[in-house]
Amino acid sequence: MRFALFLLVVLAIVGIAMGLPTRVAIEQHEGDLFHMIDAGLRLQAGEIPHLDFMTPLGILSIAPMALFLSLGFAGGKAALLSNLLVAMLITPVLWWVGQTRMEGKMRFFFGASMLILVSALTYGGGSVSTSLSMYYNRWSWAVVFILLVAILWRAPEGEKPYKLGLLTGIGLSLLALTKMTFFIAFAPPIAIMLVVQRRYRVAGIASLVGGIVLIATTLAFGPAFWVSYAQDLFQVAFNSQRSQPGENLLAVFSAPRFLAGTASIVAAIIWLRKTGQEQMGLFLLLLLPAFAFTTWQNWGNDPKWLFLVGLVVVAKLRVVSRAREQGVIIATIAFVALAPTMTTLTVSLPRGVFAEWERFGRIVDAGPISDIWLVKDRLNSADVIMPALGLEGDTPERVFLGAEIPNCRVYDGLVRLAVAYAQQIARRPEAAGAGIFLADLVNIMPLISDQRRLKGGAPWYYGGDSGFADMDFVVIPKCPMNADARDKAMDALEASDVQLELVEETPQMFLFAVNRPQ
């Protein structure tokens, strides 16, 4: 009863942090939030991810946003309420896992940490800036931790296999339909762990649940849904500047800022095996590639897996009879290495309620992002970064359909540039309600103007010709947010059969009209 009441109190605090604000203050990663709002609007309008627009994210990462947008909330509030919805849904599961697997204060620590994880207003890391970005990664990590605690910790005597089987099948299905890379990373080691533990019935029930979800999804969206999902994943993995959003794979464990965490998991594996916990040590070793892959693939390379390492060692301190001091040191190292992330996640909750609003400015007065306020330093800046001329390795200026494309990019200018593009295009009567393709990383013009979203387009440009068939105009930025995205877009445009005509040049862009056969 005490644990249940504790979870409800924490959930109530989350509810206040998510429900009280009527506007949302964003300090970084606004493009990621705009991307999810765009995707949510598409889903709300009846478009299906992968089939109707390109995204490597699963439909469940978008569905909560789409739900609250459909209820009339603006994008910022929809994101907050999405966090709250996920927190509410996992609370009963947290109670069951904590009550049946853990003892004493550990279950309270676990439950509070998971609720904070799914509802934080930042991705993690060491910055206290709010962003509401990449929340699907936090949700997925929470599902992973719940599954691993349920599997790795001893179940009570007489527990029916169907309970863990249902949890495992549903959890893995949620990962597959939220962010597939988590499923790819953790499904194999989870399956192996169940087999090693001889939990064949649990594995069978989990497989049955997964099969039911697979069939239901296929019946709802057709077999092409999975084919298109795979194509989107391959496009991002092999042809996108977003395939590795951070350090390289080796650096995720060897870079100086990761060394303490790496040392803790290696030490934990050795300590577990030397203290008679060979199977748990083997399982941690088995999970190491999954930890590495997901950390490498997620922006910021935040080693959230350290939470499980510390938790495992603390749990085993109760049962080992020797080397307890070493275990305490190992757990301390893991939690200290994780401390910046957990502190950042925790303090982000009140920052949404007690924002210093004089530091922020409203982006637009109406529309789906009207309740999002961006820190003025980012709202008003568009600093141009130019290469030093004459140095070896400088990329020469490119000529695209007669337009000389400068070799430069913009830093922190997403909103200011998008407003400039939209205002300049709006002066052309024939551009009213037109579909605009922006040769850059993310196009927010449909969120701040009457420009429509491109059918078959992508909220975030991952390369290829997504949206080409529906566009009326093409904007080639003179100084883009991401030069690689601009180059890939120009390459795709040149390789396509789209006929373009330069109709306007401004200080910020080249505007091309699409000439289609009558």
C-alpha cells in the first residue's frame, strides 16, 4: 500500500508539472519538437507513418501527440500531456514490478526514477535547458528498464508465467512501434535470457503476444506498412546525416566522459562472477552490445543504462557474502556517472512551471505551435558561419540550375529563417497554400504559415525524393541549418525528372517554381 501511495504522489507531481503550464518554454532542440508536432498533425489528418510520410519513428511515438492535437490542444501542451499519459499508463506496471521484484527503498527509487524519466522536459545529458525533444527515447528506455527488472530479478514463488509473458510481449511490441532500434537491440538478449532461465512458457506467451500485435497492425495498415517502415529505417541508417547523431560507436565507451560508466559495467560483470552471481554477470555482458548500440544511435549519447548497472549491483549486495565493499564502490561509480543525467531530468520538471518568461519570446500568435515560446537568444539569432577562403580542403561553391550556392551555414537560426522564407514566399499570390519543399534539415513553414504539408513528404529530411511529387516550390537556402541536408536535397532534385525554374532570389534563399506538364 505504501508503494502504491508513493507512486500516486509522484504521479500527482508529474500531473502538476505537465498540466499546469499553459505555454511551454523551450531552450534548445526546437526542431525536434516541431518535427513531432508536424508528424502528429499528419497522423491526426489520417496520414499513416511510413505509408504517407517518411519517418524512422514508430507510430506509437506520434500517436499521443496526435491524440491531444485532435482534442484541440496546441503542440506544446500536447507534448506535455503525452508525457503525462505515458506516466499514467506505466504506473500500474511499475507498481507490479516493484512490488513483486524489489524490496525496501529500492522499489521507491525505481518507481520514482521511471516516472521522472518518462515525463522529463529534456532528453538528459548535463544541460539544464528544457527542450521536450526526443521524448520517445526516454519512453523506450523506461520500457526497457521495466522489462529487464521483471526478467532479471527473482519472481515470487508461484507467479504464473502468463504475467511476465504478457509484460514482455507487450513491452517489446511497444518498442517496435515506438522506436525500432530499441527493439532490434534488446529483443535478442531478452529472448536469450528467458531461454537460459528456462522460462520457455514466458517466451512462448511473449512471442504469441508479439505475433498478435504484428497481425493486428498488418490488418490495420496492410503489409506495406512494415515494408515502408523498413525502407524508412534503411534510408536513415545508410543515406542520412542523422544515422549517427553524436559520437562514433567506439567513442561511446572509450571517450573520456564515458570511461567511468564503462569501468563500472566491466567491474560489475567481473564482481558478479567472482561473487557467485555468474548468470547475472553473463546477462550484463549480453546486454552490453544493446546498451552500446542504443546509446550510440540516440542523440547526446546519454548512458542511461548506468541506471540498471547500479541497480543490479545494489540488489546483489543483499545476497553476496564477500567483496561487498567492492560492490558498493562499483554501484557508487555507476550512479555518480549517471548523476548529471538524473539531476537534469529531475530538475526539468519544475522548470516548466517556473520558467523565467522574460527570457522567452512567442514564435507565432496562432496555430499548432502558438503555445511554444523559444528563448530569445535562439529566436532572434541566425549567425552565419563561413569557411575561411583559400584553405586546402575548402568546398567550392556549387552551381545548382544556374544559381551559385554559397558555402556557408547558419547557427541557431531555424525559426528566424523559416519566418523569413514564409514571409518572402507569401508576397507571391500564386504561392498561397502552396506546397514548399525546403532543401534543409527540417521545414517548419507549414507550422507558421498557410503553406501546406507535402503529401509523401517528411517532417525531417532524411534524403531521397520524399515529397517531390506534391511540391509547388523549392527553397534552396543560401546558408542552411545543415549543409549536408541541402546537398543531399540538391542531388536528389538533379537526379529526378522535376523541372524547376528560378523565380526569385532573396538574401536568404533561391526560390524555384516546379513546372509540371499540363
